[in-house]
Amino acid sequence: MRIDQNPLFRKVIVPWYDSEAACYIAIFFMFTVVLFGFAGISAARENIAYHEHVWVPVFLVVMSGGVIIFTTIRLIRRYSRRFSK
């Protein structure tokens, strides 16, 4: 992270993609992907012809769940650093 050039106040400049709003938006969209993946799993299990393709929605659920977990950990660390000072 870059540091502001003002010598009186050294404030860390957070990129837009690492801001709290971007993290919350990413969590929201990944949650919708999780719901979409669960719908895909149920649709693939209902039709016998699609049983071999159930790995695609499972992959979506696992990957978006990982993004949700890691983004939540990032936010928790950010809050803990902010309130520990």
C-alpha cells in the first residue's frame, strides 16, 4: 500500500478494490453465486442425464464459499487492527 506524501499525516491509501464497500459487494455477489450453485445442484440431481455434470455447480459453491470466507477474514482483520489501536 502506498503512503500519502503529506509529511504531517501518514495515511495509508487503500485501493478501490480493497475497500470495505468492495468487500461487501463481493460477499453479496458470491452469496448469490452460492444460491445459484445450490439451485444447479438440485436441478442436476433431479435429472438423471445431468448427474455427471453435478461437479460444475459444486465447484461454483466451493469457490464462491472460499471467496466469502477469505473476504470475511480480511474484513475481520481490518476491524481488529482498527479497534486495537
